[in-house]
Amino acid sequence: MKIKEKEFEEILQELKSLSAQLGAEVRFEKGDFKGGYCLLKENKVIVINKMANLQRKVMILSMALKELGIDQIYLTPKIREIIEEMSEVK
């Protein structure tokens, strides 16, 4: 699927709200790391490097959501396809 650059911001917002539905907090932090899903004192947290470009942020969030488990919830076909594609790219 080809995604236009201006669509990434909208996709990022949709993925952030999906994370909230799954009970995971999304945090954008500065540092020397790529990011991903972790547990912090029993809280689900997805940490993303705030210096990464939009495409990279969507990719990291997609991988984290896939790890959290999205099979049992309804997603629009477009969002499901984006998560599947982005989580495969390394």
C-alpha cells in the first residue's frame, strides 16, 4: 500500500487512539533508541523516539500494536493493512 506523506499524521493519530483502547500509553521521548512496547510497573507503555520521522513513528507504533494483539478487536481494513505492512518492515 502506498501512503502519502500527509496521511502519516492522520494514521499516527488513529494508531494512538487504538493504543488507548488497548490500555497502552503512547509516549514520545528524546533519546538514543528506536522505541517499542514495554511494561513499566504493570502499565503498558509504547515509547517512540520523538526525533524519528512520521513514517518511522507509524512503523514503531504498528509493531507495538501487533505485539499487544489486535486480532480480537475491530479495525478498519485500511488500518489493519497498514499495521500488517508496517510491522513487517524493519
